[in-house]
Amino acid sequence: MDPGVDTALDSLAAQVRTRPPLPLEEVADLLERARREGAGEASTTLVEHHLGVALDAALARADSGVDVGDLYQEASIAVVTAVGEYAARGGDAAGLRAYVRRVVDLFVDAAVEREETERRTAEALVSDSRLLDLAEVEMGRQLGRDPTALELAAVLDWPLERVSVIGDLLAEARARNDASLVPFLDDIDELEELDDDGDEEDRRQA
């Protein structure tokens, strides 16, 4: 990437940094207005000047495996929530930034945990699908027929329900894979038909 070209993250950071922390007197005034008005101009101003907290939280977790842009979106939502709640309960100006930071950290850590849980779940499903596939092939070879779900559960030491769920996922994956091969198979059939026609023409000419 050309180092002279800003990335989307660079542009975002530059935009966020244009709204640094406000003086406490101004924060106090905005909080009072936000408490009276709710989600209005004062609340929006407070949110905008706390988005640096959201960006810092996202960047601090850049190695978490979750896209920093996605983390920033989660953190931005947390800023909106935190500012609204803090203003509604009449919090003082001095404590707002620390409160926003705590709420943002909770939101972002939860997002990272969700992503990690989903990743582990996906990896486990892939691993289980491979095991079930291998078991079906090996037992089919030994039995000379397709094994039943009960037989597979016994061999794999799985609950019957697990065999059923993973089996459905495996069947769906196989169906998708077969469907993706259909155009290629059609092309092969057409080529074979052309070859057969060409061979027949060659025989007639001979």
C-alpha cells in the first residue's frame, strides 16, 4: 500500500481527533442540557467529543481477531448509550469520561468474546463434520451399506441428537458442493457430445 495514501482507519482517526475532550465547565453545561432535552444537540456534542474513547478501545484490541472498524462501531454505540444514561441520572462532569470508558470497555470486550465464541463454534462444527464424514465412509465400507445414525453415535460416542444435527449440516454442505459442480459437469457433457459428434463425422468421412 502506498504510505502516502490514508487508509479508512487513518481517515476515521483524523476525524475523531478533531473533537478533543471539552473543558469541564462546558461538559457540565452540556450534561445539564442533555438531562433536560434527552437525545438532542447537547447529547450529540458530548458523544462526538467522546468518540476518541471509542477509537482508543478499538485500537487497543487490534490483535483480538476482530476488525478494528467493527470494534469501533460497537464502541461508538456504547458511547451513545453511556452518555445518555449518565446525563439522565445527573452525573457530574468530572466523572463522565471515566464512565464512558468503562461502558465502552464492557461493550467492546463483549464483542470480542462473541466473535471468539463464534469462531470456536465454527471450528468445532468443521471438526465434527470431518469426523462424521470419515466415520460414515469407514463404516459404510465395513458394513457394505450406509450406517444408521444410532451406529454412528455408538462409534463416535456422541449423543444421537449430535449425530443428527451434524449430519444435517454435512448433507447441506455436500448438496451445496454438488450444486456448484453442476455447471462444470454440464460443460464436460457438452464437450463429450462434441467429441462424439466429431468421431462420428470422422468415421463417415473414412
